[in-house]
Amino acid sequence: MTAVAAGDGLGHIVFRGADGTNFIDGAGIRADVDDYNSASPGTTDLPGRLVFETTPDGSTTLTERLRITHTGALQITSPSAIYPGAQPGEIQWWNENRAGVMAKISVNREDGTYAPAGLDFFVNENVDTAANLSLIHI
């Protein structure tokens, strides 16, 4: 039996749907041996991570969106290096009937070199009207 190494896969659940011709990957949850923060497996030691993947619109490729490390850290993966500007992968709080976003936190990348960034906080005055598309930056 060969021991697993940091980064090795442990299992993968893929959710697929038919497009009329083929089955296409829509989302996935993957378990790997974690290598975050210099973690490595050893005898009776197997640091694990969970990786959550979705398929972007117009694509058939699963893309990592969120990772839970062996330390419990939640890591949101920005799908592209958009700068300057708001990064995809924000945290949103929706109201009970999913009429709109009540509040959100996003990352605003200020430059491409060294990836300096800040957090942007937004709230909504009324998610049950057309105003739900205009969050207020605080």
C-alpha cells in the first residue's frame, strides 16, 4: 500500500444533468489531502480539505469556488484576476423568500501586482421592491 501525499485526491462527488445529448457536470464536491499551511500526511495523520466546485455559464468545466481547509479556514476562490474592481465570489445574505440580497461582503482588488485589496460592505433598504438591485455601499 502506498501512502497518500499532500494534494492527492481522496474522493469526488459530481452532480450531472442531461443537456439533451450528453451528461454535463454542473457541480462537485471533492475531498483532497490538504497541503495548506505546510500540512502533510504521515502515520495516523491525514489533514483533509473539502473543495466545492461549480460550472460557469457557457462552460462544461468544473471550477473551484470554495475550500474548507484542515484548519477550518473558508477560502473563496476568485475565478479571475479582475483588477481593479470587485472580485467574483462574495458572501450574500438573502431574505426568507429569496426576493433579493439583504446584505453582502465583497473583495475589491486595487491592483494586479501583489493583489492589494479591501473589503466592501453593502446593505439593502428594501429587497421586496425594484430597489433590491441597488445595494448601498457602507
